[in-house]
Amino acid sequence: MAESASGPSDKSVQVKLVLLGEAAVGKSSVVLRFVSNEFQPNKEPTIGAAFLTQKCRLEDRVLRYEIWDTAGQERFHSLAPMYYRNAQAAVVVYDVTKASSLEKAKSWVKELQRQANPNIVIALAGNKLDLVQPKSPAADGTSIDGDEPDDATATPGEAGAAESEVPRAVPTEEAQAYAQEAGLLFFETSAKTGEGVVELFTDIAKKIPIEHILASSRGAGRNGGPSGRGAANQQGVNLEESAAKGKDACNC
Ligand SMILES: Nc1nc2c(ncn2[C@@H]2O[C@H](COP(=O)(O)OP(=O)(O)OP(=O)(O)O)[C@@H](O)[C@H]2O)c(=O)[nH]1
Ligand SMILES: [Mg+2]
């Protein structure tokens, strides 16, 4: 961990953040984009949970996210409380092309609001935004998987006129209205292009009550693990990547 190597300030605050959401909505991909600025088109499902870290510079402070990326498959649901317990932030992810994934996200939000830390900062993220955006050859500059030509009638120059790859199933306004009503931050993201990802983590960082965390960590020790020390060794936990590699990808 290259904690003190890069910045003038060493006042690093640890923030435990958990990702929740239906299987295959792109939780791991969003985290991979945030931590390593990479995207894997065929990312395998998470087993149990994965742990990653990333730093985020906030004015005079460096915040160090300790990220628990949980598995969305239903068989892992019962493990979730281990990961959201003591979390200061949660990102609940859905897929903008799949309406049922927003319903699942809502049920995670309810569970968090009932059972997680009452001060938890929750963000709702509608991922796979790239799939519902009009295809235009140079729009995101990252068309990495075969630039097959759009059909001849497409007009890439006209915003909104070209057809997207997949129909949108969750209108932005609907999710935004729900987020507002439930008191959540709201973003639409694409782990594939990176759109919205840094903004998501940066805005969460800005809402974290840092002074409160500093005060409680002075008194009560750290709360990094899913349910205390050693929990990372519990069944199913896959510590697939554990270092931020000293990067400051948060850009905040
Ligand atoms: N086009 C597109 N595909 C994405 C995006 N995010 C993830 N995917 C793809 O969706 C699939 C599932 O992504 P994951 O990141 O593994 O999803 P997950 O939510 O972590 O899934 P579980 O670990 O099973 O809960 C993978 O094939 C990803 O490449 C995105 O923003 N755009
Ligand atoms: Mg995953």
C-alpha cells in the first residue's frame, strides 16, 4: 500500500463501502473501473465477495475506500449483512436495461435502511448506460469489441436519433424520482466506458461525515472487515484483489 507516497496529506480516512445489487448488473465491473480503470467484457460472477481498496483525494483529505464487492446471486444473499454492517457507504447497482434489477435494488435499499448503520450514505447506480446510448463511432472512444458498422440509416451526428444497442428498461426520471424520495444519491454509469464512475465515488466521498468517522475510529478501533477481524477468511470470500496500487484514480 503506497499510502504516504503520493500526497502532501497523510490524513487518510478509511471508509468502508459495500456494493449490492442483482447478479450481473455490473457491480464488480464498476469497482474494477474505479480501482484499475479497466473493463472486462466477460467478467465472471463474484463468489461470496471481493475486497478492493482505492484512495480518493478530497480537498485536504485522503479518503481510503475499503470496498466490499458482494455477490449478487441469490444463494449469497444471507452473507450480505456481514459486508454492510458498519459500512459508511453503499452503492446499490441496477442495470438500466433490466427493470427487475431496479426492483431488486429497491429491496436492498430497504434492507440497508432497516439494518445498516443509520448514517450510511447510499447511492443508487444505474449501470450499463453505454448499452442504451446511441451508437456513434467516436462517441466514447472506447469501442473495443468490434466496431461493426451501424445500419446504413443511422445518423451518428444527431444526438438521440441513432438506435441504441438495447432498449432502455428503466427511464432515468423514474429511478431519479425514486432515489430522491428515498434519500439516495443517484448516478447512471457505464463500467464499460467509465462514464459516471469516478463521479459516483467522488460524490459519495463528499457526503461521508468524515469528522464523525475520525472521532469514532479513535475511540472504537477500525471496522474494516465484514464483521470484524478475520471475517475475510470466511467461506466464499474471494480476495481477488486487495491493493489500490497507490493510484489516485478518484480524481477528487
Ligand atoms: N455493456 C456493458 N456491460 C457491462 C457493464 N458492466 C458490466 N458489464 C458486463 O456485465 C456482465 C456482468 O458484470 P459483473 O461486473 O460481473 O456483474 P456483477 O454485478 O458483479 O455480478 P455478480 O458478481 O454475479 O453479482 C459482465 O459480462 C460485464 O462485462 C457496462 O457498464 N456495460
Ligand atoms: Mg461481481
